[in-house]
Amino acid sequence: MRDKDKQDLVRRGFTDDQIKRVYARSVSKFQKLPFELPPGFPGSGKSGLANSVDGYIFPILSINKELAGFQIRCDDPDSKYRWLSSQEGVSKLPSGEQPLAFYWPKDKEPKFIALVEGTGPKPFLTCEQTDALVIGAAGGLWASSPSQIIGAIKHLESEYKGLPWRLMPDAGAIENPDIYREMWKISELLGQFDIKMEVAWWGQSSKPSPGTEAKLGDADEVSLSVLENAEIISSAQFFAMASPEVVKKANVNGLPVGGLDAKSLRQSAERLVLLTGFEKKAQMYVEAARLGVRAFELEMLVNTIYEEESPEYQAEIRESLGKLLGIGEQDLDIRAHVHENLAAPIEMIASRMGRSPRLYVHCMLPVMHH
């Protein structure tokens, strides 16, 4: 590495050994490589990397310890780590997801599984400090990479059954509605697998004032003693710390605002068929968590709706959903209005949720829009 690049990592807290182990490398503009990257791989160019600036790269590994992408730190002192995109402008995986970053303790079994915001130095240094297996996500967007995070949950629960899953929130995260929402989503997603997320708390409710980072900063900024003495609280205790204004802006209750018009209903119903793909089924776990239902219940409903593939059948289902939304709250006999293959699962799930069938469908369909 160039001296200035190495010094930047040293300033962040890296040792020489750690710099070697993360394979950070200085790169020049459109750096040539001694090997070929797969076509379309994030950051790939015609004969090397597609970096348009000098700086250094930080490789990101997947749960399988395979290269998933690069982050680059430009020479501009005010720049941050950013994803290196291909010449086509693609910085995501073929699945359309942003890569998650995985870091393992050196020559040790992990003490717990940590969720840390960011994908470069921060989660790596947290791993080194805590001996945790760390999963990093840019902006805390773990649940927005569903195929990766669900694959990781299944893999890690198989390999490290019973190991705690611990959120290590950045300073001030509890005051940020967008981050609050993402932390809520990953907590709910873990709940789909009967995992209770815990939270490491060292008083990091706000961004630290200058000079207090070692006590109240992010996980990679505070001292080892602060991390070792952090209080381990439940996710419920943590989320209860947020102000009502933050909770309102985060909008984590999963209920739609207002009803659905006919066009929205058609679009939602038609998109249900997309949930039969692997990545979309993974996304369904996230949406089920947001709705407060078990994923298998939502999956059962989707499979019931599309167990037959004929256009005529799907048209009948869409018509049934439209009729259901037109039923008055007082009329709960949905079997008189909807397709018989659809009525039973809707009644069952609505009953478990304590909602009327009509309200349940109102709650379910809008999640298919994004």
C-alpha cells in the first residue's frame, strides 16, 4: 500500500497485520488486475477495476468467504468508503442486492453474532475487538438484502446453534428514523426464525461530542473496556428508547395508509406471482415480519393463490380479492364473496392476527408494491 493509504487505516486503528489480513490495496485509476473478474461483477472493467479515481480498495467477503465486491476510499480526504461499480454502473450483486460483509475472528470460535452498520473498516475492527462474527450492512440495510441475510441466518444457526445475535448500534442510531426502521426490520426478521435479537448498549444515544468518541462513539471507536462492560438489553428495551416522533417517522407498524384503489389492487395481486422465485421468497420473510405474521402463513396464502397457473384462475383470484375489499366490516362471511381456495387461508391468518379478513387483505397487499 502507499504510505498515505496505510496511514489512513492506521488512523482508523488498524495494525500492520490487520491491514494484510483484509487485503486492502492501493489502486490507480482503472487499475489492471493479474486475474479476471466475472463479467458484470461489481467493480469490474474491461481489463481490471472500473475505478475512475486513485485510492485504496477494501474487499468485501460473502458468508461463503468469497469475494462479493469492493469498497474504495478515494484520495479526497473528505470522501467516504463507497461501492465500486462496474462500467455499466452496477454496484450490486446479480440478485440486485447490495453485498453484506462478513468477518470472522482470527483463529477463534465467535462469542456471538454481531450486527454492525457499515461494510468496511467498522465491522472488521468490531470483529477484532469483540471476537464476534460480524455481519455488516451499509446503512444498516440487512433486511434489504434478503437472500443474503436469510441464507446467513440459516447457515449460522446450523453451524453456531444458540449463539446470541447482538445488534451493536452506531451512536445516534436510535434518533434516526431511517436507521430505526432498518434495525426494527432485522429484529423482526430474526424473530421469524425464533431468534431474539439482543442489543449492546453503552449509552450511545446521540452522536458523541469531540473527545468523547472512546466512551460514546460507534463500536469501532469506543475502547475495549467500554465494549466489555456494555449492558446487554432486549430489542424491546432498545426500541422503547426512541422518541414518539422517531417511531412515527419510522412507520414500523406495517399498516397501509388509507385504502387501495382498483388500479393498486390489480398491481398488488399481479405481483403476488413474483413471490414464487427464490429471492422473492426471501423478500417475503421480510414482508411477513413487517406485517407481524409468520412467514409460512404468508407463503401458504401466496402458494394457495397461485397453485394453479392458468390465466383464467389468476383472473378469478384477482376478482375475488377485489370483492373482498368491497365487503363491509360487518359482513365476515367471505366464503360468499371469494374463491373457495382463497377463503380458508385468509380466514385462518386473519383470525390469528385478530383482524377481520377484509382488514387483513388491506394490510397484506400493499407490501407487494416495493
